[in-house]
Amino acid sequence: MGVAKILFLGGFLGGIFLFFLAWVSFTLLHLGDNITGGLLTNINSLFSLLGDLGGGIGSALGVLLPMLIGDLILMIFPLDWALTYRPDDIGLMFGIILPWAVAGVLVALIFAKNTKQGFFSGISLAIFPIILGIVAIIGLTVLGNNFGFDIMGIVDGVVVGLVDRTMIFAIVTATLEGGAIGGVFGALIGALKYKPGYIEPSKTKKTKSKDIYPSEEPRKQEDLFVDFQ
């Protein structure tokens, strides 16, 4: 499989994996509590209260909202920010690294056959969040212009206060660092799956060609009959 196909398919599938793994990180690893430095605690208990709503809506929101918030945290909180401002918070770093690493492993298990393909399988994880972030920024900008309100200015101000960089820069750095994490683990999986001497079969086009060489089959010779009368 070519690199371009791995980046495209891996980016799409990896984005889906990352979406569910963000829920795992937010719910089981308490990423929401860790990201606030203990300022907000027991955030998961708040979402569990949504289950009291009837009709299954509360249960759905109780699962969907942690997914969305966890994915948003992974998109705007880069690992270098955690290393710089919270170097002693192992739980926070683990909550950021784990989703990218596991998603990289899963994508590499599906697509990679060697180290190179495994690395690009992990790198592809950055594609979907970057596209999603750019679409969100464009949407907020257009929405703000329609209402005569600088929504992106407010959002940028909040993000700068959180991670000391604008929203677009935060998304690019967080996703590229996450993709690099996925690339490392994906390359490891690709190395384990590599089979020396294996050549991936390529699709060849069948073409009709005329046989320019005469058939080597012996021609059937007709018997000669000579009338001597």
C-alpha cells in the first residue's frame, strides 16, 4: 500500500479511533481533572448525572460530551506545554500520550507492513484533527462576521490563556506532536510485522498482444497423391 493511501485512510480511521480513545482518557484517566491542575475535580460525576434524563438522551450525552471534550483537550493541549508547565504531572502526560499511542498502534496494525508504513500510519493521525480545527476556525470566523461579533478573538484569547498560543498554532502543534507519538509506536508495530524478502504484489494490466512468433506446433501436412496414369 502506498504512502498516500495510508495517510488518507489512516487519517480517517485514526480520527475515529482517537475520538473513542479521548473518551477513555477523559473518563478513566481523569484527563479533565488533570488538565485543570485539580481546580475542577470529579468532572466525570457531573456527566453521570445526565443519565437521570429520560428517553436515553441523558445516557447518550453522558458518553458523547466526554468524547467531545476529551478530543478538544487533545487538539489544543500539546505535550510540550505539559512538559514545560507541568513537568511533574505524570497523570496529565499519560492522559495525553496514551490516546495518540494506542491510535497509532491500531492504524499500523491495519495498514503497515514495514517500519516506514508504520511511521506514516501514526503520522496520519494528525490529518483529521487539523482539518477539523481549520473547519471550526473558518466556521467561527464566518459566524462572527455575520453577527458582527469577534468570536475568534474571544476564542483565541481563551486558548492563549490556557496554552500560551493561538488556537490554530495550538491545534497544529498538539496534533503534530500527537502524530509523532503515534508514528513512533506505529513504526514499532511496522517493524514487528515486517517480513524480510516479502514483496508486495503489484497490480498489472493485462494487455492483448499478437503472437509475433509462429507456433512451434508441427503443421499438419496433407498427403500428396500422384496419378501416374
